[in-house]
Amino acid sequence: MIVVSDHRKGFSGKEEAFPEPSPVDWRLVATEVEGGVFWEDGCRVLADAFDNLMLLQEIDEDEVEWETLLRGLDRLQILKTMSYPPLRDLSEFEEFEEFLTLTYEDDVYPAVHKVYMAADEPAKTGPLLEEFAELSRRLKEYPPLIPFL
């Protein structure tokens, strides 16, 4: 039995095999199992941004011009302080208040990591998703990454 608890609104915290937050408050966007990240339908913006951020592992961290990549993307400034490449560890999504991450582990099953996005706050999530879309566009045009696209 796995017990996962979280103080955020909409999460039951009751003891369940795999407790899930309320679908009214939280929407599942990604699941990671044994090294593979699987994105839910309708999460293309986040999936593209994640895939493009993972391309950064092909170049040295010292070569990344964060000021250029993140110019004007106020909510994403935190990416430059995360482990490299940012968001490789899905739990880092928790740095944004619009996301909740849960990890389920026990002695029988491999670890399962899930990322949820606030479903009831489009005024917050919309602008954040727009910034992720812009970052993805910039990464696709970032000269050091072009050979890896």
C-alpha cells in the first residue's frame, strides 16, 4: 500500500493503492514509468517543450545562453536554476504552483511519476503554457541544438 499526501486543494490524501487528485482540480498531463515519459492527449505544448529541453543534454550547460532563451518569459526564469537539463526530473514541475507531481513506489512495482496541472485555474495555466510554447519555438531555432533536431 502506498500513502501519498499533499496539502493542496483537491487531493484526498486517503490511503489508496494509487491515490489520484480530484479531476475537478487537477488534470493528469504526464506519466513517467521506467524512464519513458508519456504525455496525455491535449498536452502537446508541454510535451514539445519537454522534448526540446531534453535536447540541451547534447550541449554543455556552459554553452546555454539562458538570457537569450528566456528573455521575456518571466514565469520560466526558474528553469536556469534547476538541474540540467531543466525538468528532466519531473518533480521539478512543482516549482510552478500550477503543477502537482506524485511519485508512487513500493517493493512490487517500479516507480511511477505523475504530473498534474491545475484544471481550475485557466487564467494562470494559459499564460504559463504560452511561455512554454514560446520556449519550445526558441529551442527549435537555437543554433547549438539545430544539429540534434
